[in-house]
Amino acid sequence: MIYQEVLFQNLDKILNVWMIIDSDYKIVHWSQPAKQQFGFNEDEINNQSFSVLLPEFVTEELFFENLLDSNQSVTSLINQSAKLKQKNNIIIDVEFSIFKLTHEDKILLLLSLDNITEEVELQQLVNSKMKQLNERFHQMNDDQLDQTIYDIFGAVLVSITAGQGLQFNRAFLLYIDQKSESLKGIQAIGPGSGEEAGKIYQEFDQTPKTLTEMITHYQNLKYQKDFLVNEMVQQINVKLDDYEHILIQPLVTQKYIIVNDNSLNVNDPSVIWLRQLLSVSECIIIPMIWHGRSIGVIIADNQVTRRPITNLDIKKLTRFTKTAVNVIESVRLLIKLEESITNVKKANLQIRESQAILVQKEKLAAMGELVAHMAHEVRGPLAIIGGFARRVFNQTATRSKHYDSLKRIVETVDTLELVINDILSSSVPEKVDQGRCDSSKVINRVIALMEEEILKREISVNVNLQGNLPNINIKEHHLFEIISNLVKNSVEAIDKNGLLIILANYVKEKIIFTIQDTGPGFPSTEIEKIFSPFYTTKKDGTGLGLVVVKKLVEKNGGSIEVTSVPTKGTTFKITFSEHYSE
Amino acid sequence: MGQKKRILVIDDEVNICELLSLEFTDLGYEVSTANSAFNGLLSLKKQAVDLVILDIKMPGMDGIEALEKIISTQNNLPVIIHSAYSHFKENYLTWSATSYVIKSGNLTELKQTVQDILNP
């Protein structure tokens, strides 16, 4: 008896936070750590109702489930988690177990718990990261289970049935299939019948006892696919919206359920169905929870030995399930990562291949250029040969003995010229290296070059370039030629004391340059003429500036507009499309 | 027919100068030749012509530079660019020439172009 006393005196060290609650949900005894945990002192704890520890909207009935129901055979809640409230109203996460104790006709509840708030917070952190990862790889055949996963499932089931600690007779694994929104039976282990039981246990008996060895053995069992239980479990397919179903309830409440003769829901059709299917009176259904999300259930029973499921069994199995889920989901994620790495590698390979093709193309292009160059070089001498040959031929009478020879030379040169033309037109388009051109830079360069002239003529220049002008697809020296010609024209038109305005704007994917002067202008009848060659109003002008400007603008897919008012001035407006390419 | 029209051929290839000289003389023109751009410009200063046939690829000053110089002094003088290369057409500096004919053993196109300009 003395040992029991010693044990009781030291109970705080063993159970830490624990309390005893009576059938009216009054806390009749607090352990010292329990008082500290919830922040109550000696005076405050007398006959305190348990409700002081419950957060809003949670009743005692809800927390203790049906433990006080005398019709219920359930005598414990093991490794559950919940939220409780401290005296200072701070909510904490706890993992707890409750055992129903009966003393004479009195019922008492022993509650022991661990504060896991920090763990939960950390978990939530991991959660969000995992969720991101999972979502990122979600599109990659999430519903196709890899063989590796089946091996892991096998290992889990072997552990439940044949492990040193758990030793259930049979175990079934059911997974949520997101595509069909149902809970599907995947894999099972255990004898399908009494005979088979004997066979399997014999085999397991003869095999070594470490888990890894057992798993290898399980994988080698040649009839593993033929297990009757496997056939049985694969028939299970329950829709997720069937909330009343005994297999869906653990997914919703995220709490384990024990099904036996004393269950409250023993007459529920799904319970009857399940017990018939498994041909068993008692089994436990444990939800598999991955970072707060239900992903499946494990069903375990003792169909062969008919040994009742004990509190200890539940404790071990709930802990084991947690670990198993971690392993399963981590492996799944790893498989997905592996897949994505494979895909990236594949993409990389494709890139390298296309790079090789590009290099090849460039080589061909270089060769083409060489061929074009040679063809051009041949054309000159050929013109000489052909020219002289034709000249002699034209002066030779048909009856001359050289007539035929000369005719052959002329014809062959003609053919050769055609061949060269063919090569040049098909092989390489003459290289036009369009560049992305920064127009602000060009305008500034033009102004810098004209500065002296502008100062000399006392012209005010107003330059306004919109910020972030996109580059234009035009060779820089082309744009330079356009702008400098127009600016030069304007400066010369103003002669002295005037205003020159240069604007660059980006409107609706178009870049518009405006160059305006306060020169003498010209009548509208002249507008058509200004772009024709040799038109000039200047004494020593060539009249070619505007011809070149127009050709260059049009060649680069732009347009040019001019408006002029006599005595007021002239405005040139040039528009380029941002996306133009030849 | 009044006075003979004068043509100046500028080409570093003497055979071309010779050939065009013979052919256009036969057609009734007075032809002078220069085997470099520099000599061509010099000759233009000494004696006015009615048309220039100008090669582009020449050592020293090329035809493009020569063209600019010709036009800046006599902007009404017709110039026909006569080159084995077609890509100089892309160079806007050649656009001020009256015409652009690619070299060939068959002189029909060049002759036609000259006729069109000088005897329209």
C-alpha cells in the first residue's frame, strides 16, 4: 500500500497538469502544475466549474463528449486536442486524455493535458509553407499514387498489425480522392479468413522481428495482392458529403471513433454496413490528419483474436497514425518534387537542344552570307565576259564559223547570271540588322550637334521628351538622319530669332515626334512638292533632305505629316509604331 | 541630231570602262572613262557631261561618297549607279541617284535606262 501512496504523492511529477472533475463538471481537485498552467491560486479553485476553462461557445457536454452518459461504454478520450482558456483569457492549445473513474456510485473524470500551443503555432507555420508547396505541385497527377507510396502504405499497415507494440489483427487504409470527392479504400493487411490467418502468422513468426525486415518480407509475399482484405477494402467508396456516415464522421470531427456493440450509433445503417463488411463487432476508425486537413482514415480491428481494443491500444495507435501520416505525406511531396525536377531537367534538355539548333542555323546563315558574297564577287567579272562576248557576237554574221561558239558563250553566261540571281534571292536576304533605338538619345545628340548653329541664330529651343519612351525598331543612324534633317531644315527656315519645338510622345503604342518651327512656312499648294527630289527653298540646298527623310520614315514603317501656315511656321509630325518590325 | 550627248563612266575595272565605252560609242554617245572616283570628279570639273555611270565598290573613295559630291555640285546631273551588288539599294545615300542598275553581261537594261534619261 505504501507504494501507492508514494506514487500518489509524486503524481504531479508523472501526470503534470491534471485535475479531477465530478459529474456536475466541478473541478474537485487541481494538481499544482494545473493551477499554475491556468493561473489560479488556492482561494480561487474551490468548487470551480470546469466551464471557466472553456472558450466561448464550447459547453462541457461538447468537451467531455458522452463520457458521463451511463448508456455509453466509452470510458476514455485519448490524445485528443482542443483549446482551453487561462484565467487571463489567453487561449491555449492542449493535447489531453480523459479517463472515466468510478468510485462506488460516484463518477469522476481524470483529465490530464499538455500545453502544445507553441507546437501548434509552429505547425501552422509549416502548414502554410507545405500548403504552398502542395498547391504548386498540385496539378501534377496528384491522384496517381506512386508505387513508392503503396510501399509506404504497406509499411504502415504492417506496423499496425505485426509491429512489436500495436499488434492489431487487421488494418485498412482509406484515402480521400479529391477528384471523385470520396473516401476510397486503398490497401489492407490481415487475414481474410481464419485459415489465412494461421498461414500469415506462421510466416510472420518465422521472419525476423525488425520492422524493416518485416516490410521487406511483406513486399515479397507473393499473394499480397490476393489478400481477401485487399479486395474488401477496395470496394469501399463513400462520398465525402455523406456526413452521417461512420467513415466520414472522423474526417469531419477529426476524432477517432470506436465501433462496438455499446456504440450509441450501433443502429446506424453505415455502422451496420461496416460491421458486416469487416465481419467484426469491434473496430477503431482513426482519422489521418495532415496539417489540419483530413486526408483519410485507418481502420484497425482484432477480428481473429477478438481481443477488445484497450485504452493503451488507442494511445499507441493515435500516436503511430500521426507519424505515419507525416511519413506518407512527406514522401508524396518528395515524389512530386522529384517529378518536377525531372520536368525541369527535361525542359533544360529541350532548351539545350534548341540552342544547338540555333547554333546550327547561325552557322548556315554565316555560310549563306559567304555564298552571297562570292556570288556578288563573281557577278562583276561575269558581266565583263558576258558584255564582251555579246558585243562580239552581235557583230558576227550568222554564217561565220565563230557564230555558234560565241552564241554558246553568251548563252552560258546568261545562264550563269540566272544561277547567281537565284542564289542571291533564295539564300540570304541581305542583312538588315534592325536595332532597338533609344529616340531620346538620338534627339539629344542632334541638338548637341546643332547647338552652335542654334546659339548663333539666337533660336529658343523647347525640347519635351516624355519619360520612359519605348525603343523603336529602327537603325539608330536612320533615326538620326531623319531628326537631324528636320531640325536642320527648321533651323534654316527660322533663320534668326525664333522658336523651335521638339516633342516626343508615346500614345496608344505609337511614338510621335513633332518638330515645329516659327519660320516663314509655305502655302498648302506647296505641300505635295516638298517631298519631291530637288525641291528646295534654300539658296544652296540640294532638295534631297526631305526625300531622304520620307523614304527613311516609310522604310521603317512610320508615317510623316506636314502642316504649314505661311508666315507662322511649319510642323512635321512623324509617327512610329512601337511593335513594328520588318 | 545635234551635239552628241556625253557620258562619264566611273569604274575601277578597266574592262567595264572599255566595254561601256565601246557599246555607248556605238550608240552615238561621246564616252569618257575614269578608273577611280577621284579621277571621275576631276574629269567632271574639267568637262561637263550629260550623265554619269557610277560603280560603287572602288578602292579609295567609293561610289557613294562620289555620288554625294557630284550631287552637291551639280544637282541636276543624272547618275546611274552600276554595281554588282544589290544591297546598296538599302543605303539611303544611294537614293539620290537617278537609277540603279545591277551589272550584267547583258547590257540591255543599262542601255535602256540611259536612253530613257537622255532621250525621253
